[in-house]
Amino acid sequence: IVTYNSLVHGLCCGGHWREGISLLYKMIWKGIKPDLVTYSSLLHCLCHLDHWSEAYLVLEKMMNEGIRPNIVTCTSLIQALCTLGHWEEVRSLFNIMIEVGIVPTVRTFTTVIDAFCKEGMVSEAEDMFDKMKKANVEPDVFTYNAMMEGYCLQKRMDEAREVFDSMAERDCSANKPNIVSYSILIHGYCRAKRVDKALDLFHEMQDKGMIPEVIVYTTLIDGFCHIDNVERALAIFNKMQADGVNPD
RNA sequence: UAAGCCGCC
């Protein structure tokens, strides 16, 4: 079953969802009962590929087999509803889930927080963040990154910076800012035309031993271009290659 | 064996 599940997941996530579904039927044919993992991973991949009606059929089939969704299944469903912008359904699924005793994890909260932030619904994200703390679920670096991006997208750089600093102060090293945290904040400063601040962070991350990826360089190049400083943009472009990072 | 974070286009 683990082998089949890996195959189903690999096929679907690679875009070959029809083959993934055929494999599901092949499993049944061979007398191997697809389990919660089989259905959940299929569901997740179909949602990512925007094949909503197929995803619905898979969910229905799973329920017909008497397999109840768990927190992983629900988180995938919540993410799908977020992508569709069905916020009321996101809330109701979240509440129903809790009523039936499925406990949200840090990933569940972060999925919703991230979606709210990307949609500009920062106060809703803040409410969810509070809710998470009340539920005694510890935010992690993904959660902080999501909040930071929410503030950045609203050009609320001071608040984004506060999140970043609060993250840096934590002694749990797993929750220290990572490359993505820097990238998000650098992007925020670039959008706010504070490329100086962005450059400070770019140097700071390297001082901390992080190796910037192509995304960070691209963000800075784009930032300099937007303030019509093509020379600085070119300088970054050259530095990127000198640092051994290939343009994409 | 399944769920959450970043750029340009």
C-alpha cells in the first residue's frame, strides 16, 4: 500500500492525474484497498491542478468507503477553498472540523493565515494568529513568514519588521528567520522603494552564513530597476554570477 | 507513503 500510495502521489503531483486515478482503480481491482493516505494525496494533487470536480469525486468516493478525513485531508481541503476564495466555507470547514474533534495543527493555521495575507486580509490573519495561540499551537517560521508577507504586501514595513525581529529573538533555532524570511522582507523593502534597507538585509543574511538564492538576487535587481537605478541592478547581476549563482 | 512560506514573467 505504501508503494502504491507513493506512485499515486508521484503521478498526480507530476500532473499525470489520470494515470493516478487509473492506478487507484487498479489497486481496487487487485484487492488492495486504497486508504486515507491514497485518497488524501490524490485529493491534494487534484486541487493543486485545479481539477475541482475530480477532487470532489475522490472525496465523495473516500467518504463512501467509510474513510473519514483527518487533519491532513482537511488542511488540503481548506487550502483548496482558500485558493477559490471561498472564505465562508473556509471558516465553516474549520469550525466543523473542530466540532468533530479534528485538531488543527500549525500547518492548518498557517495555510489559512497565509491565504488571508496574500489576499490582503491582514486583520483576519491576525485573528487567526491569535486563535492559534489560544489553542496553544506554536507558530513556526512558516507562520511568521506568512504574517510578514501580509504586512509587506500592505507596505506596512514597520509591522513586518517587528515580526522579523520577534522571530530573530526566539531561542528556538528552528524558528529563526530563514532564507525565505529574508527574501520576503527584502522584497517588501524593494516594493516600498527602500532598497537601502533591502541591501542591509542582503548583507546581514550573508553575515549569518546564508547563501542567497537566485530569487533574492532577482528581487534586488527588480528593486533597483524600479527605482531606475540600472547601474546598481547590473552590479547585482554581475555579483550574482561572481557568487556562482546562475541567472534563470 | 499524503497537508503550509519567497522573486521576475
